[in-house]
Amino acid sequence: MGLPHTPIIKKFFSNKIESSRPDWGDYLLEIADIFSMFDGEELDRDLLADRFSTISGRSPYALRDVSNFRDEFGAYGTYLGLFHYKPVNGRWTILLSKSAKHFLCSTEPDVESFCRIQLAMFQYPNGAGAVLNRSLSAQANAKSDTIREIENNIRINPLRLLCRVVVSMHELSNIPLENIAIPYTTIFMLFNDDTINYTFSPSLEAIRDALFAYTHDAIPAWVQQELTNFKRNFHIMARTGIFERSSARGLILNTADIQKAYSYAKTISEMDYNFSAFEPCYAANDKNRAVTDVIKSPQWGEYYDALSLPMDVLSSLSDDVDIGDIEYYAPPIGTVEIGEQPFPALNVFEANQIRTFMPSGNRQDPYETIIRREKANREHSRILSCLACLLRLNNHEVYENTFIDLCTNTDDLTFIFEVKSNNTRNTLSQIRKAIAQLYEYRYRSGAENAILCIVLQQRPAQAWVEDYLLHDRNILMCWLVDDVRLECPTECRDLLSSIGIVE
């Protein structure tokens, strides 16, 4: 057993990312939304702090006091790869990661896939610890931790190690998936075992042997003494869809879909993509200077972006499902295994409620997964709240369910609204989705004479779209022009102004 007299790795991840709250996924989407507004802009902490302060008064996600926003400035970029800073033309610029753009700021955000793929790349030592004040420097404690890890020949990818433990237990020790459990004491020892932590991908046999030794040899006293601080941040692993936290057993595979969880673990266990900028530091005479240079460089931020991974890995670890996939590639009607789902009853629309991501454990209805993820989009939520507010200001009750974004009734008319965030790249695809959804929802809700309306973030650039929707499809349309106003074509102004959503 290669355990030291005192542990080298005493903590996991960062307690500045408190992901244990049920609504943390929505909080992450809020943070991503803020940094996306500053993507490519010069770093201005005052403007960022002001933006955080502004949403803290209206957000249902209990954002912390502005004095603590330094955690968002640092930890979410460093430890989750949400963004990084880079000098451009002599000025420090905020760059949102491509992974954050794809998984968090898209029309169908997916927090779970983002965490799973990003954490598959996180490692010790890493390039965290750059502090940007008037100039860039290396944070003292981060630098000392990194030097100590390098001096002890440590190379750990935490999520990959855990996944390799799962694969070793299942394939070498024949433990059924439902019986696999990794106690926190075991994880703590593996992180500090020099037969394991010298390589980012220890052999399955070495892991099996270490696990056997831990059950037969005396456990060092530091394991229990230091364990509380070490395991404090393992709730982030539950955000990957691979693991669950069990107070009695440690980490276990996600019971919602254990086979899917294992497929994720298997893929990550086989990855060989690592941050290599520190490799020359292991043999450097002046480790302090060598480590400082790496931390101060933009290399960690440039590495820590999951969209740089090979496409086959991304496909295996993400749950991107396109409506087109369901429409054109699903089995023919009559062979689909998903059971008949009753159309949900309409409920009163509640502004600012949690509209979080759909975890991958939900396999009952892939279409519902798409809808729920789309509703977690920040722009979608903003447009929806604006629309509901305008209707209520004109004394109309507003309703929703899992599928219908918004519905309202007047004395003799019913309106069903489908909200779509859009940009110059996806406007047509978003409108195509909206048309199909509106027809389906009108049919399934039984409101056969309901007036249908698409509400967009931006007016379509293609002139034919308005004619097509209004005259060929008989669907109304409008779009956001600022935070409180909607505009529409002349042909549908009378109807939409009658319920107060346009002037």
C-alpha cells in the first residue's frame, strides 16, 4: 500500500462552488447568462458586480451578497471552465468557453452534460490560481499546492479515477452495478496513494489491488482526521448524472438509469486527454518559477473547454436530442416503447419559478426532456415573463403546463403561445419547431379553435417568414423589442392588441 504519512491532496475541487442546493443548476445558468453578456469584452469587475447585484434582487435562486461575487469571478471559471481571461491588444478580455455556449447558453441548456464533460477534464495539478488585479499574478496558496503536487509526482483526474474504479470493480471484481459503492475514505486514500496517483489513468489492476489492500491493511490515522474537509465538495459529482451521494455508502452509480451512468463512466475511464503544460515542471530546477509561469499563462483556460474533445467522446457523454431525430429517425408508429402520456392539465403561470435542466435519468419521454431544457433557457424565461406580465396587466389569466408555454382565454377566444429564443443562425429551425408544437398542443389540449401565436426573441430577417406564418399557416407572430415591449406585423395587430400584448 503506497499511502504517505500525511496526505498530499487534502481537499477536492473547491468549496466556493456550492452545488448541493436543489436549484444550483438554475444558478449556474444565471451565471453563464451574465458572463455571456460580457463575452469578448474587456474585463470590468464593477460592471460584472453590478449585473450580479441587479439579478440578486429578482432571482429566485438566492444569489449571494455582492461582496462574495469574487467566487463567481474566479471559481466558476477556474474549476468548471465556464470562462477564462485572456490578454487581447493589451487588455484583459472575458472569453466564455465554447462548452458553456453550447450547453448552458443554447436554446436547450443541459447543465448535467456540461458538468459531466467539463469534470472529465479537471485534474491535479491544474492551472488554477491566477489572480488579476492591476497585473496578473499567481495566488500563493494555489501555487504552493501545485508545487507540492508536482514534487510528489502527482497526476490525478478525479472523475476519471472514480470512473476507472467503477470499471475495475465491475469488470475485474465482477461486482454488479447496483452493488458498486466507493466510500469517501477509499476515495481519499486513492487520491493519496502513490501506486495510483502518479498517472492520470492508473491501470484497472492497480486499482483492484489498492482496494484489496485498503480492506486488509491498517488505515492511516489521517484518513479520518482529514476526511471531513476532503469530502465536502463531492456533491458536484451528483451533478454529472453518473453518481449519487449516499451518506452510508459514499458514491454509488445513478440509480435513475444505472446502465446509462455506467456507459458514461466507461467512456470517461478510457479518455486520455490531459493538461500537459506542467509536465516540464516535474524536472525543472526552479519549480516555483516554472509553476508560476504556467499559472499566469492562459493555457489552463484554453485547455479546459470540453468542445475541444473528439466528437465521438462528446457524443457519448452528452444527451443532445434534436426534435428532427425524433421525427425522422424514431421507429415507426406502433413500435415506440414510450407509453402513452396524458396531456398535462393547465396550471396558473408562476413567474420566476425554477425551470431547471432535465437530468439524463429521465428516459420516459425524450420530447419532454427537450421541452424542459428549452424552458431553462434564460432568454426563453425572460420573454415568457414579459408576455405573462403584459397579459396580466390587461386582466387576463395566464396558464401553462409542461408543454404549453402560455395560454390565455378571453370571453370567446383562446390563445396558445409558443416562445422561442432565436438568433440569425437558428431562426428558421426554431420557427419550424414552434409550428409543429403549436399544432400538436392545440390538438392534444382539445382547444380546437384556439388562436396560435409564435413569440420570438428577434424579428426574422427573412421577409417571407411573416407571410408564410400569417397567411399560409394562419399563425400569429410577435417579437421582443426591449425588456417590456413586443411588436408584430400589421396583419395581426388588431388581435394581439385586443389582449394587450402589443400597443
